[in-house]
Amino acid sequence: MKRLLITAGLLTCLAATNAQDIAPYGALPTKAQLEWQDLENYMFIVFGPNTFTDKEWGDGTEDPKVFNPTQLDARQWARTAKEAGMKAIIIVAKHHDGFCLFPSKYSNHTVRESAWKNGKGDVLREIADACKEYGLKFGVYLSPWDRNSPDYGTPYYNQLFANMLNEIYAGYGPIFEQWFDGANGEGPNGKKQEYDWEFFYQTVYHNQPGTVIFSDIGPGCRWVGNENGSAGTTNWSTINTKGFEPGAKAPAPAILNKGEEDGAAWVPAESDVSIRPGWFYSPSTDNSVKSVDKLMEIYYSSVGRNSNLLLNVPSDRRGLIPAKDSLRLMEFRRMREQVFKKNLALNAKVTASHSRSQLKPASLADGNASTYWASPDSVKTPVITLNFEKAVTFNRLLLQEYIALGQRVKAFRVEVLDHGRYKEIANETTIGHKRILLLPDTKTKGLRITITDAKACPVLSEVQLFKAPKS
């Protein structure tokens, strides 16, 4: 045992030394961004007066007493997320109507003025506590647009909004992600607000430096450019943010969808989508919950394209996730587990045309994303080959870059051994944190991956193969 511990220690030191030997390329993720990317799949909960008025965007004039869930159970939300294989929840604490799910002292349009619990309730407290109980990370959406606040559109409002952020960060524990959108319409006085985004960002960082901030341009992670849960087939984790702002002054959706090669800032994509047609619960959508096949398609188009997946599962008017939605989430988890249950590449003998000293190609098929292989600095188009003693049949190929050192791969080709010759089955672009290719059933004893273009020597952590069952 002592010998094994010493050996493990030496290998860890060796890996650290090799990482130092490889020069990082371009913009790099922070530790918080790396941890965020590993979450991959988490829950959005959009809930508020609109749930009861059957609107998507409230106008701020609704009577707060309309908010009155009869069975609200944040532990049910958290338990559902946990059992669905999700690792975090982001709650909409204030939407554009200005209604706060917590008794903010900076608003008169909150749960304090509602009929729920005679004004003594705090949804934000209940979900924060439930996330802690179930081991989930906790995030908050707070809309800067406020259609109820009389201060909106005045010089004071930015300070009021920052005060509300301070209130949340002081009172509700660690927040892994702060969600901002750029919606900016008129307030009750008919005026629009000039948002002080830098002030808002610094308010968050002053409280919790490790929080990942979402907006059109980050700075922690970016909107993917649509609400379909679909990242670009080419997707860089880098973009140029200088001169842009969230909202109307953001980069074009097409740019947000695929990122920018050699962008100056590391701002990876987050793909947001709802399990129902709308963001808020509506009885009219009870028979329109997305199918498992559709959710898998979204998963492959988001997590499988170097993006995280934020899936909205709205609470109903009782304050519960409906049974249909919960069941679909469990089916979705079961399907993912069936697809990725057995990594066929673990049985492969891995070789490479070129390898960096002491970094073995076998690391690519060890099932451990923290180990990696790299080619020498002078080689940007190496060839990786997996050979199998017995033929394997697969239809999913998963690739990962070691993104702590930057995103490098620009294009790659996949070939399989077919009657003694290699046949191309895929020719794709970026990899990033994770790339999953959907392929026809393919039986082979040999797989060859050629990096055809790269910004610097490729650094890859995983090559995995799976045989997904038919739907």
C-alpha cells in the first residue's frame, strides 16, 4: 500500500510538471469556469405571478396577492433535480414584472405583499436551503428590467438594483451562477434605464469572486443565441466582448451561437431551453412536455457541442413540479445512462503518430478527464489510433480537450478500419470541453482520429465510444 501511494504521488507530480511544460494557448478558463463546465446539465425554475395570470411577461401592475401557491415544496424541486441527474438549480428571483420571490426591503412588490403564507414566506430561502440539503449548487436570475419599481429609469435605480444583489448574496449562501438578461423596456414612468453593467458585475464579485456571471457576453458564460438549447456545430469558448453589452448592444446571435476563434475572452456558451413551450407554467401546455427523444436531441446539441444545458422545469400553481414533467426528467436521465453506460474505448490499444515526452496515448482511453495526452509543440496535426482485439459496434463518439490549457482543435477527421482500409465517417470542427458525434451503427476493429487543423499542439483528455440503444 505504501508503495502504491508513493507511485500515485509521483504520477501526480509528473502530470503537474507536464502541464507546466505545455504553454497555454489563448484565453483561458478560470477555476470557477472549469468547475461550471463540469456541471454540464442543471435546472432552471421560472416561477412568479405570471404562473397564476397565464402570461409570459407580466407588466408589473398585477396584484401581488395573486401569487398564492397552495403546496409549495422547494424540497420537491431539489429532489426532482437530484434524481434527474442535475447538479444545480437556478431560480428566477425577479422577472421583468419586478415581483421578488424574497421579501426584499428595496421593493413593495414581493412575496411579503402576497397572499402566500400571509406574507411571511420566502421562496428564495426555501430553495436555497433545499439545494444545500440535496447537495445541489444554487444560482439566481435577477432581471434588471423592473416594470413595477418607481425608481426604474432614474439615476438611483442602478444603486437600488445593486442593493438588491447585495441583499441576495448576504442572505442566501454561495451562488454558483448569477443570471442576467439584457431585457430593457420601459418602467412604470415610461422611461428606460441605462444599466451600469460593470457596477452590477463588480457588486457580484465583491460578494462572491467565484460566481460565474451569465449574460449575452458573460463575463462568466454567454447566451447561446437562441432559446432552443442548441449550440453551433462549431463552438468556440472564446468571444470578443469589448464594445458590447447585454441586450440590444450584444453581438449577433450567430456569433454567440458559435463563439469566435481567437476571441480575447473565455466566455463559454450556456444553452437555455424549456421542457414546455413557454417559460412559465400554463395549464394549456400540460400535454406539450418535450419527449425523451427531443430532450436527447437537445442534450447532444448543447452538452455535446461544448456548451452547458440549462433546462427550465417550471413550477405549477401549487408550487410543485408537475408529475408529467418529473416523469419525463427521470426518463431523460435513464436514457442518458443507457447511452453512456459502457465505454467501448476502454478495451482499446491507443497509439499516436506523435506524443509529447511522458504523456502516453493510453490516457485518452482511461475514462478519466483529468488525465491527458498531447503532441509536441511542432506537431499540430497528429493522428490517434484505437485498435481492438475484437470488433466493436458503436454509434456515439465522445471527445474532450483539456481546456485548462485553452481550446486548440479547429478541425478533425474520423475514420474506421473497413476490410483492411480506413474509411471516413465524420469530418467536424471544434471539440472544447466535450464533443459528441452521432453516427450510424459502425462495427470495426480500428478507429483513427486525425486532427486536421489546430491553433497549437492538441491536448486531449478523452476518446470514448458508446452504442446507444434505439429510441
